[in-house]
Amino acid sequence: MHMFEGFLSADWWQVWLGAFFTLAVLSFLYKENALYRFAEHTLVGGYVAYRVVILWDNTLIPRLRDNMVRDGQWIYLFVLFVGLLLYTRYGPSQYAWLARYPIALNVGYFVGLRMAMLPRPTMVQITAAFRNLWVTQDGSFVFSATVNEWVIFITTLTVLSYFMFTLARDWRPTQWSGRLGRYLLMVGFGASFGNTIAGRITLFLGRADFLLSEWLKIGG
Amino acid sequence: MSIWERFERINPRFIFLLMLFVLITPMIRPIGLPVYITPLTQALYDWVEDLPPGSVVLFDSAFAPGSASEIEPTMRALLHHLFQNDHKVVMMAQWELGAMHSSTVLDELAAEYGKEYGVDYANVGWRAGSENWFIGLRDDFIGGMVGVDMSGNDLTEMPLTRDLAAVRPEYFAGVVCFASGNPGVDDWVTYNPNMPLFVQATAVQVPTYMRFVETRQIEALLSGQAGGAQYEQLVGQLGEASRLMDPQGAGHLLIITLMILGNIAFIVNSKKRAAK
Amino acid sequence: MLEMVQLASGAKWGFLADDGQAVSGFCMMMIMLILTYYVITRARAGFPIPHIRKIAGLEALDEAIGRATEMGQPVHISSFRSTVDQQESWAFWVYLAHTAKLCAQYDTRIINCVSDEISLAIHEEIIQTGYLEAGRPDAYNPDDVRYMSNQQFAWVAGVIGMLERERPAAQLLIGRFFAESLVLAEQGNLIGAIQIAANDSAFQLPFFVATCDYVLIGEELYVGAAYISRDPVMTGTVVAEDMVKMALFGVMIVGTLLETFKAEGADNILRTWFNY
Amino acid sequence: MKRELPMLLALGAALLRLFLELSHYQRTEMQWQLHTNQWWAFLAATAVFIGVINLCRLHMHRIRRKVAHWQMSAWCLFVMASFGLYGILLKGPFQAGNQEHWFRWIFDSVLQPADRTMFSLLAFYIASAAYRSFRMRNLEATVMMVTAAVLMLNQASIGPMIWSGWGDMAGWFMDIINAPAQRGLAIGIFLGSYAMVLRMFLGLERKHLGL
């Protein structure tokens, strides 16, 4: 039996543990069961621990050990204090409102970022909607390219007109173009869906490949 | 109940079972469907071929192990290509699990080509702080990384990373972003538009990123496993992606067949319902 | 205290261009800000504000919670990546507050699964406030706000396990979702829950459109968040948004005319201005 | 203190960030933004134990009340505590232990396969979703179905085998219809989300502060 090569060695355990958890999760397709629950709770507990470890190792400790103590940036002590105010939610209820300070600071800082940065990638998209509706090459008219440009132009405008909520929403042309826009949006969604299936199948193929060639050692 | 009525109300478990069968069979007995190379994959290959020797390429693993089957083949093939041409690789990660997963791949390939850590490749990993952290790298790479790599080695002491002051074109030849969602490509496009950006995305994201390709914000875009299979062919290192293209086709055929049958059932049954 | 960092590139004048789209983005910000301020002042002064067109998914929200109440089963509302830095999360908080209050009034359990620590504190606060506003502070059950790790598929494993074991009758998937969208929506469908999705990610909308009963597409997510309170001041912000949209139609049409009729090799003035 | 100060703090933080982003701080030579970003990143990281607290509370309740499957709750807490403490204490609490061999080994052999398999369930769900929802119920569903089918055949290299122009046709759907539709959607989303941001900025939305 190839499956038992290197029985009980670290590599053997790795493959068998992997196979066990793979099968445990796949069993959910039949119904929710004890094996799945076991994998589920391992995954949740394990990843919570993993996040704590990686933040501890890569952010909390280097900042406090290197930046604060070694380089003397004592502001991190203040930041740490503000951050710890969040935990007052779990203490006596008369101090729970203190948690609003770190929340307000965290959210507010990103509100500023979004205000400044949201328009940035969109500007390129607006200028990309400027189309040349009469394409010529070396002085002669190109039919297919012109049709494509028209389709692109109309699709952009009609899709955007679907999202008219208050102004001009009862105007007949807006309603019609909005409806057309919705159909074109569905074509786009269909394209996304069709393109995605490949990716999703790949994910399972990766697992099946593991089970067949690494665990059972057949095929391939 | 007619067969069509039964078919319309089929238990999803039967579909799961059929799918399992259809996907596993061609893995054991391959058919050998052809692979077509797209211009967007060729663009990445050509860029690597034209790089001056010893260039430093930044890898950004913005994916979790979950989507590794789609992304890892390209990462492997590209590492083969880069290491064969004597280029250097610095790996960072916008996803915390990406850091862990890719370090395994990187170590494996580096060992195969006898590359030395800190000289030919380095792995700086992930840091907390999402966009705040990411934007900071544009101006101070080492400071943003808190001065250490993933294992806690000092970045200023390693020959490769010592001079990498910022994530800018002066220091890195380009970024290859291995993206399976957000954060990922959008961050590069928004906050660091000057870096030449090459993307291996999961297939699901490709339609959305097409608009970046059109506006030249992305230089090359590889789509899921198909992209991996194409790159493997270009480099001549056939691997997982090329092998799994057959079941891929079979799976698609099954879904299309099911769709057609489902629609026939739907039409037959709605005629019956109308007749009643 | 702050260390001096050697400048790697030339100085930049922020407000005065030289950095990509800074100026046009800044103008856009000022226009939106002034318009919004103007419209909400009008609304506060009691001038009439145009009505918002009907959004089917929003009407269905109350209905779904009502159905869960009738069946005596909980309501599940979640946004996967509800980190505090995303505008989707901010919209989600509005829906969460609304749902929590309704659930408290109807005496229905509300289950919320969270994937971010700071958001966890915020969601607890929001739901608690909802119960307080409904006059039933002691009915709030802290065990129904659950942290299921911040990793996508651990979170999904926890949520679909919960769906199977606790069988909510309504599932509201609002906010930011990635690949897990389809798993949650299909599993919700298998347990027969009524499903409403609201999403602005072009990757995931196709799946929600294919599998959910009602979907708020893209911008509708944010407009719904303004509309849900039925407050004229909030609705006013949507009017400002529509004004800018009308202006952008004009910009696109003029830009296209310029592009079509410009001389060979000339620059499009509007494009230059927008890109700056 | 309870109501106004948090609002003011949020406004102050937003204005600070807005100024830093728009002014292009490189001029100041002090790289203020870089440092403020690092402080805020650290602030966010200090919240990490909230999740641990929540998970402990939930599962402790379950164990105490002996609800169904309480053994799993105990297992979950055990995994979290043992794996977490092992990672932190492995090389002493002040040294990074996450790249150590056995820590990675556990990650690679337990968490990673379960995570990847969880994701791979999508292959099955997408098949059943496609089967169930792609019906010619109305025009909307039909156009979605037809484009999906065209793209699927192309992805699987089957389309190009039937007709050499298939790839171009799929490309046409992607570039000429899909890309501008995404663009229209994106511009709409930008406007909607910007209005949302302004509502936050102006203090109209303050649900997160419990107000």
C-alpha cells in the first residue's frame, strides 16, 4: 500500500490530517454532521489563535519593543492606552461609553481617507467613457470598431441611468434607458458568472488532486 | 409525476454527486484538451524576458490558501522563470494567510535553484493596518514593515532589502499581485499607480479588472487556472494547472448540459401547467 | 520624536496638482459637499424633497422579518468583511440598526456573525441600542452577536453550520461579500430562508442576482441606507447625488463629442482636465 | 463627554486625514502622514483580543448550559488557547515564533486543508445554483443565461474547438458589454458611497457610537 509509506512520520501525518479535514468538510454536502462540526470548530478556534499570534509577533511586540522602548517613540504608549479603552465595553457598565473614543477615532480617520480617495480611481473611469464614435484608420472608415464604440458608449450611459433615484425618474426616456441598462447589466453579470465557474471548479480540483495523488497515490 | 417534473425538483445532492463523478474521472484518465495562450499572459512573459538581470521583483500575495489552486501554479511557474533568469524576489502580502502560504512555495522554489535567503529572495509578510499600512509603504518600505521580515530578521542587515527604501519604480522593477479579492489590485491602482502592475487574478475577478486593462492601469492579467496553465506552457514547466485543465472542461460541460435539460424541463412543465 | 526621512522623490504640491487626479478629485469632493449641504439645509427648512423611486428589496425587508416572526425562527443578518474602514460597513450599520429595532419590537431573535474585532464592539453597541429604543433592553442576548474569526472560510464554516443548526427564516446579506456569497446564498436557499442581498461588488452581484429573492444592486445599497429612516435630511443626500449624476451624463456626452470631432492627434481638453 | 466628544474626535480625525491626503505631506519633510498612519494601524491592532473575549464568552455559556454539541465548544476553546499560546510562547513572548517549523506544520496540515476544502465547496454550489436559477423565466434571466453559457464554453477550451471565432465572441461580451456595464455600475457606486461618506462626515449617521 503506497498510502502507508513513511507510516507515522511527520509527512505521513501531514497528508493524513489534511485528508481527514478535507473529507470532514466535504461531508457537509451530504448533511451537517459531527465530523463537519469538528472541522468547523477547529477552523474557527485555530484561525482566531493564528490572528492573535501574527498580530502579536508582527505588530504589537515590534512596535512596543523596538519603536517605543528602543527608539523612544513614547506616543505608542498613548495609542495603546486609547486602544485599550475599547475593552471598557466588557467591564462595569458605567464606563462602557469610553469605548466610543477609539471607535470614533478609528472610523473618523477612514472617513477622511474615503473623502479624499474615493474620487481618484473613478476619474479614470469617467474619462474612459469618452468614446470616439466615428473610427477611421488611415483615412478610411472602420465599421466594426465604430459599432463597438457605440455599444460601449450606450452601455455606460444606460447602466448609469438605471441608478436614477429622485430626479428625472418619471421621465419616459430615463425609464426606457434605465430598463435597457438593467438588461445590459445582466449581460455583464452573465459574463462574470460564466467566467467564474472555471475558477470555482479549479478550487475543488485542487483538493481532489491532493486526495488522489498525495493521499491515495493514484492517477496523475 | 413525469420524468421532467421529477427532474425539475431534483435533490441538489444528486447534482453534487454527478459533479464529483465528472470531475474525478478525467483526473484519473486525462483527455488532453489544448491550451490557448492569450495576449495578456504573453505580456507578463515578455516583460520578464526583457528585464535587465538582477532586477528586484515585488510579489504581493493577496490571497488566502482557499484560492491557492487558482493562483499557486502561476506563482510557481513565474518563480521558475525569474530564478532561471537570475532575478530577485521580495515577497509581501496584503492578506495575512497569503504570507504564510506563499512562504512555503517561495522556500521550496528557492531551495530548488539554490538561492540564498536575504540575498536572492526575502519574505517580509503581512502587517496590520490595512490601507494605512499599505499607503505607508509607498514612502517608507522598511519603516512600514516595522524593520523586520517575517521571521524577525532585521531588514537593514540583509543585502537584498537594505536599500529598498520605498515601494517605487526606482527600487522595484514591478509588482506581481496575486489577487483573490480585496485588499488587492484596487489598492495598487489607487494608492500606488506608478508601479508597473502585473496581476494573476482568480477567474471571478477578471471581468471586473478588464476595465483596468483597457485603461492600462494593469499591464498583464492572468485568469485563474487557465492563466497558470498558459504560463506553465510558456516557461516549459508543466505542472498542476496544465494537468487539471481536462476535468475543468468536463465540469463545464456538465453544467451546460444541466442548464439545457433544466430549461427543457421548465418549458415542458410550464406548458403542462398552462394546459391544466 | 519623529525621525527625518530622506525624500526619495521630488516635492509635490498637493492642492496644486502634480499628483495624478488630486485636483479633479478635490473638485468632485467640494461639489458633492456643497450640493449635499445645500440640499439638507433646504430639507431642514421644510422645503419639499423629491421622492425616491421604489426599491423592491427594501420593501421586502420588513416583510422578511415579519415572516420570521410568524414562523418563530431567528433572522440572520451579516456582512462578511465589515471592517470599520469600508463605506459598505457604514451602510450595513444602518440596516443593522433598523433590523435590530424591528426584531426587538416583534420579539424575534437576531443573529449577527462578525469577522472583525472593532466591528464586533460596534455591532454589539448597535443591536443593544436597537433593543433599548424598542423598550426591551433586557431581551438583548449578547450570545447572538458572534465572532467567527476574521478568516473568510473559517467564518463561512461557522455561518453555514449555524444556518443548518438554527435555521433562520430570513437571511439578510448586506454589505461586503467575497467568494462566500454563493455558499451563504445557496445554503440559505437549501434551508428555505427568504433572502435579501445588498451588495456593491461587481464580482459577487451575479451570484446574488442568481440565487436571492431580492437584490439591492450597487448604488441601491447606499440609497437604501439613506431611505430606510424615511428622514428628509437623509433623502436629501440622495438628491445631491443625483444632481452630480446628471452633470456626469453631460460631461460624458460632451467628452464623447469632443473625442469624435477632434482633429487627428489632438488632445481632448476634457480628458486632460479630468486626468489632470 | 459621552456624546459630543466622540463626535468631535471623529470629525477631527477625518479632517486630519483629509488634510494629509490632499496636501501631499512630502513637502513637510516630516512625513507626518506616514507616522499617523502607523499610529492608527497600531490602534486597530490593539483590538485583537476583543474577538477572543467574545468567543470565550459565547462558548463558556454553551458549555455551562450544556446546550446541544457543547463538547464542540470546549474543543474550539481548547484549539484556540493551545495554538495561540504555543505560537506566542514558542520562542518567548518577545520573539516572533510564527515562522517556526511546527507552528507552520500545524497551519499547513490542519487549518489550510480545511480552509481550502471549505472554499472548494463552491464548485458544487455553483453547479446547483446554475442549474436552478438559469431558467428562461423572463428576458432578464435568459440574457444572463446565454452570456454565461458563451463564456463557460470559452473557458473550458470547448468553444474554440467548435468554432475558431468563439474566443473573439466571448472577448466581445467581456470587453464591449461587460467592461462598460461595470464602468456604469462603478460610477453609480462611487456616487452612492460618496454620499454615504458625506453623511458620516457631517455626523448624520452616528449609529456606531450608539447615539
